Amino acid sequence: MGRYVARRLLQMIPVFIGSTLLVFLMMYALPGDPVRALAGEQAVDQAQIAQVKKDLGLDLPIWQQYWNYLAGLFQGDFGTQIATQRPVADVIADAFPITVRLTLFAFAFTVIAGISMGVFAGLKADTFRDRGLLVLTLLLISVPSFVLAFLAQYFFAHELGWVEPVVSAAADSQELILPAVVLGSLSLAYVARLTRTSVAENLRSDYMRTAVAKGLPKRRIIGVHLMRNSMIPVVTFLGTDIGTLMGGAVVTEGIFNVQGVGYNVFQALKSREGSTVVGIVTLIVVVYLVSSLIVDLLYAVLDPRIRYA
């Protein structure tokens, strides 16, 4: 197990460098001069622009800028915003806890509702409730997230008045419930379908017939033998879905005014604050890689036949 973890950690290094380098080049190399772009159409002293670029290290070759960025990460330095001179680490410190709470709420909703719906339908495949689940999940997959967000906002906030249409700056837990449901709806559809398919297939397996023939209680057959084997593909999806939820929060946070990392990425893209985008994306990449490693280690828990060399 230890050798496997060490090997996976080494494999993460090129993935981390490749993904962060791609985003870094997109924000600093391709769009042009980020300092000049912030000035817009206004006339700005070229000497002043040159001084700002020198202070931020933007006058260096692009490869050296990226190297300095990587070196700064080990000291907790995610860069500095060009317009406000505010450290990106401070922006992340304010926004990341909000997005974490939103993501955890969405993830919990996805796991609880998605797996429950999938098991409910998979135990009675090709019945009315099974077809109803397939239609519902297909609808959730087909509707864009921003359309679903506006519909939920209109129905639950404006028509019923159950919640506020936007989240306040405090971002209380109750205010995050509706954005979390919207954020987790697409993932819920995939989890429900994966669970339903896996449960229906495993019900026809030989080990299930053996468990029934041995006279084991139905609760044990379903709760231990069926669920444990059916959850492997679901856990695979859920592990990678954590990073997807954090990345997908850009749209949801923008619509509901949730001032998390997605909201800050959206604002940074509009103002071409490349340092903010790169810093937040770097953090999301780390979360994605760590969650993938944890999922791989959970396989051995779900299926004792899996061993890591």
C-alpha cells in the first residue's frame, strides 16, 4: 500500500505541472499584456506600466514567471492581484470556506438522494418507478445548470418566497441549500443512473443467488453483498465529482451571488486578473488530485479482492 501511494504521488507531479502550466499560459501568455488591459481605453504612462510589471515580475520571460509562481506556492504565495495589489492567498482564504460548504452540501445531496433513488429503481428494474427515474435523470442532464438555477430562483424565491433570491455576504448555511441543490442536480442524475445500473446488474450475479440460497436475511443480502459491490463505480464518479462541483460552482455562485471561489474566478475573468484565476485553479487541481487518490484507496475497502502492490 505504501509503495502504491508513493507511486501515485509521483504521478501527480506531472499532472499538477501540466494543468497549472496550461492555465498559466492561457492567462499570461495568450491574452497579451494583462497590466495594460486593466487600463482599458485610458491613456496610461508607459513608465508606470513598466514599473508595475517589474514589481509583479511580469517583465520576466514566461518560463521564469511560471517557475517563480511554483516556488512561491511552497511558501503559501499564490501571487498578487494587479489592480488591488491584494495577495491572492487572502482572496482564497475569504472565498474558499464558502465554496467548501457549498460543495459539501451539494455533495451530501448528491450522495444521499442519488444513491437512494438509484437503489430504489435498481431493485425493481424495468418497472414504472425505474422508468420514472430514467426520465427524471435524463431531464436533469438535458437542462443546462444556469437554466435550472434561474427556474429554482424564480419558483422558490419569487413565487413561493421560501428563500431569498440571492445569498447574503454572510453566506449562512440555510441560504446555501438552494444553490447546493442546483449545483448537485447534474451529479445526482449521474449517480442515480450509475447506482441503478450497477444494482440491477449485480442482482443477476451468481454470488447474489448463492446468498439467497443460503437463506441469508434480505437486509444483509442487500446492505452488505449487493451494495458493497455496486458502489465501486459510484465511488469512482463521486471522487472525481468533488473537483467538478468546485469548478462548476462558477455558474451557480454567479447566479446566486455566492461569494466563493467560483464567484471570484468569474469576476477575475471579467477584469482579466490572471493571478486570481491561476491561484484558484491551482487549489482546485490539488483538491481533485487528492480526492482521486482517496477514491483509489477506498477500492480495497469496498472490494477485499483488490490489493495494491
